[in-house]
Amino acid sequence: MSHELLASTFDQWSRDGRAAGMELEHGDVGAQVIAKLGVRAGEQILDLGCGNGWATRKLAKLGPGVQALGIDVSPQMIAEAERLHSLTIRARYAVGSFERIDAPDAKFQRVFSMEALYYAVDLEAALREIARVLKPGGTADIVIDYYKDNAATACWASKTGVPMHYLSESEWSAAFARAGFAPVQTQRVIDSRGPGDASAFTPSRCYPDWATWKSVREAGSLWIRAHKPKPA
Ligand SMILES: C[S@@+](CC[C@H](N)C(=O)[O-])C[C@H]1O[C@@H](n2cnc3c(N)ncnc32)[C@H](O)[C@@H]1O
């Protein structure tokens, strides 16, 4: 897999208007996690795989002097983020990849990522980069819906046309631990809207019936909180 394939896939998603749909789909869980981050005044935050930048803008508004940078491999997503930008929000956006983040070592107190890290071309390199750009004592807060313990999501790989890392909760924890993070904590976050209205449900290839769709919402999103240790 290559960054070119990812960029062209997500450029097309953006042209098809899917970025706003992702904001709607991920917004509830994203807002729940962002509200619990405990961001302090003046912190620098990186949003990896920012899409149209909705979370980047939320993060930048968390406190006085907080600054957020959204990175995405898709130039169209970044163009959309810039279109939606407001000059009163301390957020910036850049085209870039998880595997090579254009930032100095120890630049950020926090790295956030919503529904994106499993697309990494090289997951180990991406985790190394996250560790590199975080300050000691900083945290990576990664939220994903596509993980093995949420079994009905297995079908997504055949839908997107790009390779995706399908790991279990414990495999994600182990991957962060191997990259030097400690402790690594995980929890599930349930969308407060529930599965929605059963009478409005339309079957699809991945969700052939209501019970399958309901199981995805009941499993919830996986929130991985990985701490970069301070030197002893
Ligand atoms: C499912 S979308 C989620 C977007 C946004 N976080 C949200 O919740 O709406 C995944 C995003 O990650 C980006 N992405 C995927 N692989 C990437 C990589 N290796 N480096 C940088 N961005 C990547 C895609 O371009 C896409 O915009």
C-alpha cells in the first residue's frame, strides 16, 4: 500500500461529500473523548488523519492559547479543512503522513486521532513518530471503531479498497507498549445516540440486518490512551 493510494482514495471521499458524513458519524464519540482529555492552557495538540478538521477545531478551542495542528494525507481533505476554518480558532492544517510527521521532536503535549490510525501504511513507524513528536509525559489518545473485538466491522476492509490494520484491543495495547508507551489504557466509548431508529434502518453489505448494526454501536468505539513516559 502507498500514501498515493490513500491520498487518491480519501481525495475521492472528500469530493463525494463524505467528510461531513464522517463528522456526523464520529462527532458524538469524538466530543465525549475530547471533553475528557484534560487539556490545559497553552498546550500544543496534533490531530492525526484530521479529515475536514472538525476535531482539530474542537481541540483548538479547549483552552486559552491552545494550538492544534491537523495532518492528513489527502490534499482534498486539507483543502476542505481550510475552507471550514475560522480565523478566530488557533488551528492549522497540513498535508502529511503518520509515518513522517513534519514536526520537531517533543513538540506536542497531546496527539489525538479519530478513526484513522488503522490506515497507517507502516503502523510501527507511525507509532514511533507519535512517540517522537510527543513531549515526555504527553499522551496519545486514539479512537477507533474498526477493531477485532467489534466483530461486525471486519467487513469494512472489503469496502474501502485500501489495506487496514485489524487488531484486537489487546493487540493495540501491545503495539503501543512495544513503541515505548507506558501505561497504555483502553476503554470503550458508546455513542450517546444509540443505534438510532430501527424502522429507518437500510440493510447494506456490511450490516445485512438491524442486529448486526446494533452490535457495532453496542461494542462502542475503542479509546486507547497511551502515555509517553518521563525520563526516570
Ligand atoms: C476515516 S477518515 C477520519 C477523518 C477524521 N478524523 C474524522 O473523524 O472525520 C481517515 C482519515 O485519515 C487519513 N489518513 C489515512 N491514512 C493516513 C496516513 N498514513 N497518513 C495521514 N493521513 C492518513 C485519510 O486521508 C482520512 O482523511
